Amino acid sequence: MSAAGTAPAGAGGEPVDGPLRPSGLLDVLGVASVVLDDQGRIVLWSPQAEELFGYTAQEALGQFAAPLMVREEHLDMVVRLFADVLRTGRGWAGAFPVRHKDGSTRLVEFRNMRLLDDRGDVYALGLAADQSTVRRLEREVALSERIVSQSPMGLVVLDTRLRYVSANAAQERIDGVPAAERIGRTVPEVLPDLNAAEVESAALRVLRTGESLVGVFAVGRTPAEPDQDHAWSISMYRLEDAAGTVLGVAASVVDVTEQYRAGIEAEAARRRLALIADASARIGTTLDLDRTARELADVAVPELADVAAVDLLEAVVEGRHSTLGPAEPAVFRALAVRADHATDALEAADPPGQIARYGPDRLVTRCVRTGLPVLVAQVKDEDLARIARSPEAAVLLDRAGVHSYLAVPLIARGEVLGALDLKRTRDPRPFSEDDVLLARELAARAAVQIDNARWYQNARDTALTLQRSLLPRHPSVTGGLEVASRYQPAGATTEVGGDWFDVIPLEDDKTALVVGDVMGSGIGAAATMGRLRTATKALASLDLDPARLLEHLDRITDGLDHSIATCLYAVHDPRLRQCRIANAGHLPPARVRPGRPPELLDLPTGVPLGVGGVAFSTTTVSLEPGDQLVLYTDGLVETRRHPLDERLDLLLTLLDDPQRPLEELCDLLLRALRQPDNHDDVALLVARAQNPR
């Protein structure tokens, strides 16, 4: 309570100008001050006395206090008490009824004491307050003390400089710091291992704005449990006295560690589900083995690791089953490596495509041998030698700051295919058991896609090998023709098709040119193509008319498990300088003649082989020396995005130079017309007529 005539202090201790307002406990009590001389007359009368007793100063001053305020039945007792205080100097405290000016009686708490002035005169000071007000405040103070002392929540008060003023017993239990050791110190000074700066910043905001904050989050470690992270929810509000003077900040602290950990676990579960969902969408978009491995590495970084590598056992890549004994090394083929930043760990990894041998003591070898994850949460120097393939690689991993390592087997259909190798360099967290579960789930899903890609690649390689073995190896000049050819399989994401071509020497320097396309893909299409090529070669030796030859091929195709194929068969006669051509549903060939624009030959289209019941016809066209004939399959010109006529026009545009070398022409056509995402293979055969020998 401020003394009369003295301005109250502000939050920073500076005086506050303006009229006095209630600002302390005594003001709330309304304590009245009354001074009596040694005769019992009133010589001083405070404004609070006027409020308490009803008499103004003019009415009270000079009056005998006892007759004015005490009822007759209590008069003798009051006079004795007054005399005893003046005689002995001992104060008196108690409560008794006092008469108000309005005639009512009120119970008033009194504190009486003797005063001496500089002349030795004696006075009596009486301090009085309404008893009901006193009792109410006593109850409130007692209740506040019990709330503070018995509250299970931590309760602290900070002053205007955010230094501790008080802390209850619960707060001492929460953070392990006795109240006496924190008084006068700031939160960062008392609890340095907390996010104390954020907490202090929030308290400063409350102090400045007066806006309460609920749910300020504090995370860290305290002397109570220095080895365990805890979390607390803090509610803050500004403390002000009755006059609005800022006293500081009060805060309640609740331990929410269990909820915090549950939230972390829920977030980790959400992250795992999101990563697995992401992996399901991103891994296995194609049947290309290398791309599938890259997709797995891309998903793992940076969500799970800073560096990821995907390695398959070489035997598995080659289509063989692999089992490792305890003393056997593991031979891997590196398929993918990924990092979210430039690091020496990339240099330590095996580059994609390289075959590397890891000794039996290496951790990744143990992983694929046992089919179990290998976790090194905290990597030590001796661990690096068992992680890296070589001492040089171990030095690079050390330089990169690898501090945690995890290898997870890639298992599909009960077979260990290889390993997903994960390292952390920038992420300070070590791999945990939750990370192991996530990595295993990720590896399990990816392994199926990798296995599909592996088997597909093996089947495709087999079909491609078969198809290439069935395609001809012809001389550059045969009969009266100079010939060049190309075969290009479909993109890596699709199976081998049934496109083929052939150059068949005949009697009298004649030459048969064949190009065809078996509908379908895979080994079956390649095998059907081989049968048709063999049959075509045998029939060509009979010197049949082209239409007649296609009729025989039609019957043969009809007997090959409902196969369908298109085919263009042409016989060049250098002496007659002409070609006889028959077409079974194939795209028309192009003819290039010096001095004339390139053209597509206008031939009866015919129906594909295997349909049956439709006759074929032979068309004769001239082919002078220097003229070219370009035969091709639909994979060269057909796309999903362009009309076929537009693509055929582009083909003719590219045939603008009859003198261009044929090998160069083949490369030009493939380069200009072949689409990277084309899902069909291409057979191309170009022939230029020569002068007869």
C-alpha cells in the first residue's frame, strides 16, 4: 500500500502520475486510521474511518471516541482497554461491535497501539477494518496458499524482469530445482537444457501485451530427469494489482510428456504411412530394373536416410538362385545410389552398374546372408570398416560424417534379392527400431517390384536374344541391290515384339525383300516370327509369285495358334529393272527416285496373314538403277500423339536425298522418327538398285 501523498510505482519502478487508486491489500481491506489523545478525544480521522464509521472528519475530530462509537454496555470495557494501552504501551488486538452513524452495529477488527511524539505526549493509534472483509480476505489468502502449495500443477511467478519470484512444491518436483535456487534468476539460467528462450519470449509477450497464452510448449531435460526428454504445457497470464500496476507474469505448468510422446508416435506412424503410400505410387512405374531401383532410393531419401543405395546380388540379376555360406563373400551389382546433398558418402558408394565384392565380415553381407536387418544406431570407427567395401571407402564415410547405419534385405517370394543400404550424415537422429520397421516395409514392397522387373528383364533379354538370332545377316550388296537394315527393339518398359525383315538371294540375280510384324510381344511373338521367316525363305526358293507366296504364308500363319501378322514381300529383278510386290495388311513402302519427289507406293493393302479367305494381288513397279525402296514396320512411324498421315509425310520429307549413303539414311530415319517412349519395335530395310553386272 502506498503512503498518502506518494505516487505508486509503475512496472519499472518509476513514479506514476495521477490520482491515487486502490493498489494494495490495505486498500482492499479499507483499513481506517484513528488517533486519540490521552483524554480519548479524536485528533486524527482518516477518510477510511469516515467510510467505516459514517462520521465525517468535521463530525469526529475533537469528540470523545468512546461515547461516539461504542454502545453504553461496552463503554467501561473500552475505557479500560484504552487506559491499559496508554499506561503499559502494550498493543491490543481484537474485535468488538462499533456503532455506525446510521445507528447500526458492525463488528470491527481493531489493532491499538501507543504513540509518542517528540515532546513526549502520548496518543493511541487505532487501525480498524470491517471484520467480514477481514475474514473474507483471510479465507481467500488461505485458499490461495493451499492452491499453490497443494496444486499438482507447477505454479511459478516471474517479476517484470522475468526473474523467478516464487515456485510451488509441484514445480520443484517437475524440474528438480529447489525454489531457493531459482529466486532472482531467469528461466534460461535455471533450465538451460529446455527451449527456454522460446518460453522466455512468450513470457515477455504476455508481460508487454497483457494477453494470456495457453499451451506454450516446452521440451527438453531438467535436473529432475537429466537423461530423459520431457514436455510441458505452460499457460501464462500477466499479474496486476488492484490499481492495474504490472507485477509480473504467473504461469501454470503441466507435464504432458505422455501426450507428447503419443503425438510423436502418431506423427511417426503418419509419416510411415505417407512414405509407404508414396512408395506404392512411385516404385514400380515401369518394368525397368535400374529405374525401379532408382525409384526406391529416391523414396528413401531424405525421408528415411541422407544416403541410400540399392544393390542386388549378381547371381539374382543373372536369374540364378543365390545362397551364401558363413565364409562366402557377397557379390553385388550396384543399381542405384542417392543422396540429398553432395557428400563423400557418394564417392564411397559403388557406382550404378558396377559389380562389387563384399567380404563375409561386412554388414551388408550379413544382411543378405541372414535375411535380417542390420542396425548400427551409433556408428563407431571400428564399424566403418565393416560398412565400407574397402579401407579407402571407410575413410570417405568417416569424412562424410556417417553416424548411423541400417541395411535391410530385399526379399521377394521367399528369396533374398539384395539390400537397401541406408546411412545418416546430416540428420542427427540415430536409426531407431521404428525406422527399422519402416525400412522393412518399404523394402518388402519395393522388392516385389524389383523382382517383377528382374524377371521381366530376364524374359525380355531371352526374347531379344532369340529374335536377334532369327534376324538375317546379309551382305551390303546382293544381286542387283545395295542393302542396309536396322532392327531396334521396343523401349525398356515393354516386351520384345515380332518385327522382322529378310533379304533373300534368288536365281538370276533376283532378290526377295521381306518385312513383317507379328502381332503381340514376348517370346511367343519372336518364335512365330522365326517360323514365318523360315517359311518365307523356303517358299521364296520356289520362285513363286509374291501374291501366291503370301497365300501360302496365310495358311501357315492360320495354323500357328491363331497368330496374326502383316507382311510385305517384294522381288527385285535387275534385268527387268522392276519389283513385283504383294502386301498383307502392311504399311506401304516408299520409293525414292533421283529428280522426282519421294512417294508411297499405291498398293492393294490386303489383309494380315492368318485372317484367311481373302486373295492377295501382285503389283509391278519400276526400280531403275539409283532408285531406292524403303520398307519398314509401324513402330517407325506410328505414335499415340500424331496422325499417321502426318508421320508418313515426315518420312517422305526425310527421303529428300537419293544420293545419301544407305547406312547414314537408316540412322537418320531412326533418329528423326523413333520416339523415346515408343512401345513397339522397329524393322527397317532400305535397298538401292544397282546397274546389272
